[in-house]
Amino acid sequence: MTPEQMASTANKAIKEFKGQVGELESAIGTMFVAEQVGWKPIYLIHDKKTIRKYEKILGINFRDEFDDEGPLVHKSLAYTWAKELGNFWKRVKGEITGARSPQLVK
């Protein structure tokens, strides 16, 4: 997504949103983080239910809109672990424990 498309998506979501503002803020923030780290780290940071909720709020699909790895993918601790240990989708599904982390490192 281009910066203009992201701004347009955020503005549209704000105009159409009804509910707890914290969910809207989190969805928009996740979109901007996904642009930098990619959708794969986002799938390790959030569970599937949260991803679906954010996609509904934004009217997008993270996998369609963002690269799997963004320019700052190395900052995602969970993705670094998942990449080293393999089985990305099993880690996303929680079949392999200990790979989920919302932490970004230097």
C-alpha cells in the first residue's frame, strides 16, 4: 500500500466506524506497523480473531495489501524466531508454542 492508500483507508475506517475507539486505533496502528514489518510478523503478534477484526474495520486483507516481509522485519522478535525454527503456519495457529511475541527489538 502506498502512504496515500493507507491514509485513505484510515480516513474511510474512521468515518464508517462504530464501536470502541480503542479497536479502531489498534487496527489503524497495526496497518502502519504491517507496512514496516510485513504481514507475517503481524500474524505472529496478533491472534487470528484479532487480525480478522482489524481487517473488517479497515476493509482490507493484510496478506493482499502488504509484503510478507517489510523493510523492518528484523525488528520482530517472534518472526525472527519463527524463521529460524521453521513451520511458520504452525506457529501462527499456535500448534507450536513459544513463538508469539509482540516485541520489536532494536
